[in-house]
Amino acid sequence: MTGPAESPVLRIRGGALAYGPRRLWSGLDLDVQAGEFIAVLGANGSGKTSLLRAVLGQQPLTSGSIEFLGRPARRGDRRIGYVPQQKLADDGTPLRARDLVALGIDGHRFGLPLPSRSRRARVDLLLEEVGAESYADAGVSTLSGGEQQRLRIGQALAGEPRLLLCDEPLLSLDLAHQRGVSELIDRQRAARRMGVLFVTHDINPVLSFVDRVLYLAGGGFRIGPPDEVLRSDVLSELYGSPVDVIRTRGRVIVVGTPDAGHDHHHDDDEVE
């Protein structure tokens, strides 16, 4: 976390997003400081991914403004890194692990990249930073979901980002890989002093790393430290119906949210 004198990496003022008559959220004021880890939680369809798309310049806000490093956020800024949901590569993908990371260095350029010693050294360093050296030359489609996610983080880090957006990056990973990927993102956040916006349905894998929670639901939101937001009274008010927050064995379990019957993760945490 940083002192108040430093300008935020990301500043949202009066942010609102609606699709036709359906309001996802409005009046959103959010500052993300360098090195701050913010988890974005909420029910299915509450606009979590849409928030990331707005920051990436892919989804215009209905009203309000988004500034990145003091200027209006724009599409294609490489200083905003993006880690998508874990999605296994097709068996036909001919890419090696190092090729996937290299796309983060020159994938935005036209034509074939020229091999160079410095480019290879950068790829090797990124592979080392995400713990993927041992499978650097393996085919991407032969790797596990957790291994592939490490490569996607390496790809996102190639642009030297000041802000890292993670959209459900732990989805469908087993517990060991969830822990490894979460710790990796946290280490890189600290080493690079990146701001992190981390969309997740389950706070538990990242609970020990999170500075603040942004919880979206019912067209509204709450922002604050996890202990202040993840409370029965706060979430019940946000949803407009009774919600229980249970803390047990170091885990936080949210039960009773409106989408409980539709979310196969509801045993862990009723936040998408």
C-alpha cells in the first residue's frame, strides 16, 4: 500500500453501467493505488467482467469516467495487463510455452517477430518469474490448467504493467494450483508495485492477499477491507434480502444470495 501523496494507478469517478433499462451499477468511485490488491466480488450478472472491459477500453461506461495513470483509459494500453479465465488450449495448438509468453512481448506487432538474443532473454526471465522454466519448451496443449495460467500471467507481465486485471483466473483449477497462481500474482504485485483488480467468485484463495473488496450486487456496491464488507448485515442490505456470512476454519462462506441455486460454486462462496 502507498501513502496518500501518490496518485492512484486507476481512478473511476461516478462510474455507471447499464444495458438498456437494466442497471448493473452506478455512482462507482474507486481509486486503485500502486501495489494494492482489490478483489471484485458479486452475484452472477452483476457486472464484474464488464468493469474490467470498461477499464480495458472495450466497454464504454453509461456515465462517469475512468483514468489510468492520470489520463482517460484507452484501448490497447500495454501497461494494463490482463489475465483471463483459465481455458485449456486446444490439442491442435502448436505453440510452445515460451511462444505463448513471447506473444506478450511482440504479439501486438504486425508480421513475424525477428528472433533476437535480447527478446529470448526477456522471455526466459518472464518464464523464470512465473515458475515455468521447467516446461518452457513443452507444447502448451500438453500442460495443466495451472501451468497454462502461469504462462498467461507471464504474457500479461511482458508489457511491464502498472495495473493487472484478472478475470476469474482460478476458475476450474485444483486447490494446489489456485494457491500457486494466487501467490504468484501477489508476489508480482509486490515486486512490481502493480495495482491488481481480481475478479473471483470465491474470496478464499486470495483472502490473505486482499487489501480491499469491491462487492457488486443489486445495482449497488460496497468497497472496503474484507472484514468490513464481508458481513451478514452489509451484504443483506446490498442484496435487499437476508444473506449469511459464515467464517469457519479460516474460510469465508457466503450463503443466501439470490443466485445461489444457479452457481455450482455455492458451497464455497455465493459470489460468482
